[in-house]
Amino acid sequence: MRHFGRANMWLVPASLGLATLAVVLLRWPRGPLWAALLLVVAWVWAVRYVLASRREARFLTESVIQLKDTVDRWASGDLLARVYLDQDDPLDSLAHGMNRVAEVLMERTRDLEQDKKQLEAILTSMANGIMILNHGLTITLVNRAALSMFRIQEPSVTGRHLLEVLRDVKIDDAVHRVTREGGSETVYWSPPDNESVVVEVTIGAIPEPLGGLGAVMVSRDVSLQSQLDRMRQDFVANVSHELQTPLTIIRGFTETLLEEDIDDESRERFTRLIHEEASRMSRLVDDLLTLSRMEHHSLPFVVEGVDLTVLMDSVIARMLPRAEAQGLLLVNRMPASLPLVSGDPDRLQEVFLNLVQNAVQYTPSGGTVTISAEEDVHQDRIGVSVEDTGIGIPAADLPRIFERFYRVDKARSRASGGTGLGLAIVKHIIELHHGRIDVSSVVGQGTRFQVWLPIYHEPGGSEP
Ligand SMILES: Nc1ncnc2c1ncn2[C@@H]1O[C@H](COP(=O)(O)OP(=O)(O)OP(=O)(O)O)[C@@H](O)[C@H]1O
Ligand SMILES: [Mg+2]
């Protein structure tokens, strides 16, 4: 048990009292003896007081050192450090207070760390890119999605200036405006080498703790959406254009017919032309409806075993008159018997009619159109080829011929009444059959389309 200053304070007046008494006693006969005794006691008490005071000073110094050490450990991040003093130490209540502060600090730090971890998890798992910039446009936080969207290779960009990391004038200007004037702005960004990738970047102002405005950049990959928008706009423009031409012709001829002074021969010719254009519009609308129904899976579609040899016989029979009229040779090289393929006979007929029609249409007189088939045992499928010796398709156009309305030679296709939807429909139907279509062509020599269809197996599992 320590005894501190106040407990020993009585020693001072007590020693002085004894010393005074000793002086008084000196006058008495046996006084010197008593006086000496009292002086010894006063001296002992005085020494005791001095020793107690020195010890107290030493203890206080130790406590202050302990407190300081603990504060140092907190400052270096060790919030588990605690200071324990004796109960009667005058600094004990301060130590208790400090320990309580440390507890509260620890709790807050735990909460903050938890919040930080949650925020990091949210940012990492977000599909949207997030980048936070301070007023000086230094990156203070960025998530993985933002790094990959902006094609940023460096692993660590925090602490660097936005312009160093993302050299884009549009984004830089927008961020400057937002951090100067507040509010938010949206800009679109594409990598310099790939215009088809579109990232929507929304920049919003965020107040900085010490005044001024920083910015948060939220980025979203909208490539697919903008591609769909572009396709929709192209489609509407194409349909309008395709309908406008026959409509203009029909209107022109009807206006002429309405005039009184027109001879019978011209009347008949104009009426025929009007009929042709109306038929073309009707075909176009039919093709569009077929495509739309296929896309919405509302086109009746049956799956059964289809004999391609029989099917191709019927296609050739239908196309033969036209081929002969054009001076073409239509050669049937289909094997006499083939495994059945799995599909809808009407839809498959449509596919091969389209392909043979194209071959006939794009092959000049004197050419040949050959139809053949082969079995691919490994992949359990049959491949039917329609090959012509026609005008061919330039390599640059080959990847696009299955797009709606795409025609290599627009004038030629239109002149023959084509809508430019034939191959788009063919491709759709083949995809519905889980098949594939390949094309190879040499300009001036000919084209070969090959359609692969899965071999049919009875639902029970036995071979047909
Ligand atoms: N066998 C072929 N030889 C040469 N070019 C072809 C051949 N088949 C298709 N093409 C080209 O591909 C384009 C697209 O063909 P697609 O069948 O989709 O349209 P189309 O024949 O013009 O009209 P339609 O919708 O009436 O069939 C054609 O315009 C033509 O340029
Ligand atoms: Mg066609």
C-alpha cells in the first residue's frame, strides 16, 4: 500500500511541534534529556516525511510513463494496450478513463473496418465501374469493373491523376466542369481501337471533407444496348426504304392511270407493273412476318424425321422450269438413301428453295447448279450442298449476306424481285434446327452453301 503526500502531511507540524517542545523543555532541570529524546523523534518524523515525498514523486513519474507508453502504443495502432495503476494512485481514474476511450475507439474501428469490407465487397462484385476522384482529380478509389471497362492495365492507380490514367478529353472536361460547378453529367466513351464498345460514364459531384468538390464516376457498358439501338434504327430505315420504292412506283402509275387519255395497251402494262410492285410488297411483309414469328418462337414448328432425298426432289422439281428457262443445268447428286434428319419438313423445304433460288438467280445462262449431300458420322449430321457456277460473292461481303436486307448488288437483287431477307430467314430456320450453314465463294467462279442438320433418332433411342 502506497502512502502519498496528504497521508504524511501531519508529520511536518508534528516534527515542528516536537522541536519547539524540546526547546521549551531545555529550561527544566531534567529537560535536556527529554529535549534530546523529543528531537530524535522529530528528526525521525521529518526524515520519514522526506522519504515518503520522494517515493510519491517516483511513483507519479512511473504512472505518467505508463500512461505515455500506452498512448504511444495506441498511436502506433495497438488499441489492445491498456494501462493499470494502483487503486490509490491519483492517476488511476485518468487511466480508467483512457482505457474506456480505447474500448470505444476499438469498437468504432471495428465498425469502420466492417463497413469498409462491406463497401469493398460491394464495389468488387458490382458490374458497374466506380472511380472516385478528389478535388485535385486524383483517383482515391477504383473498382475492378472500372479498370477493365477503361482497359486500364496498371494494377494500382489510386493516388494518380485521372489524366495520367485515362487520357480522354471528353471525360476530363466533364469532370472539371462537375468539380467546379457541381451537378452531374453523362458522357460516352469508346476505346480508340474499338468503336463498337460503348461505355456510359455518369459523373456526379461529391463534397470533400475539407471543402471543394470531388467526383464519383459510374461507368456502365452499354455496347449491346447501343448495338441493338443501331440495329433497330437500321431495320426501321431499311423497311421504310424497301416499302417506299414500290409505293412510289404504285403511286406514280395509279396517278397516270387516273388520267383519262391513256390507251388500252399502256393501261394494261401499268396495271401489270402495279401488280408486280404490290406482290413485292406483299412478299416483303410475308418475309418480315416469318422472321418476326421465328424470333418470338410463334411460328408452328414440328420436329420429325425428314428424308432429304425426297425433299430435294421436290425442291428441284419446283425450280427446274425456271432453271431451264434461264439456260441452266440443275444437277441432282443426292444419294439414293440417307439417314433421316431431325426437323420440320416445310421449314427445311423453305431453306433449300431459297438456296436453290439464289443459285439459279445469281448464275448466268449456261451455268450449272449442283445439289449433293454427305454424311458426317463423327458429328452425327448430314450436310447438303447447293453449289453454283455463278457470279460469286466478294470475300468482304460474305460475313454480311445473312443480315437482313443485305445484298451485294442491290440493283440486281431488286430487279429480280428479291427482298434481301431470304438468307436471314434461312439462317434463322437452320438455327432453330440446331444446325449450321457454311458458305464459300470465288467471284466469277461460283458459290457453295452447305447446310448441316442433325441426324434424326427415334425418341425411344433406336435408329430410324
Ligand atoms: N448463290 C449466290 N451467288 C451469288 N450471290 C449470292 C448467292 N446467294 C446469295 N447471294 C448474295 O447474297 C445476297 C442476299 O441473299 P438473299 O437470298 O438474302 O437476298 P436476295 O436473294 O437478294 O432476295 P430474297 O430475299 O428474295 O432471297 C444476295 O442479294 C446476293 O447478293
Ligand atoms: Mg435470295
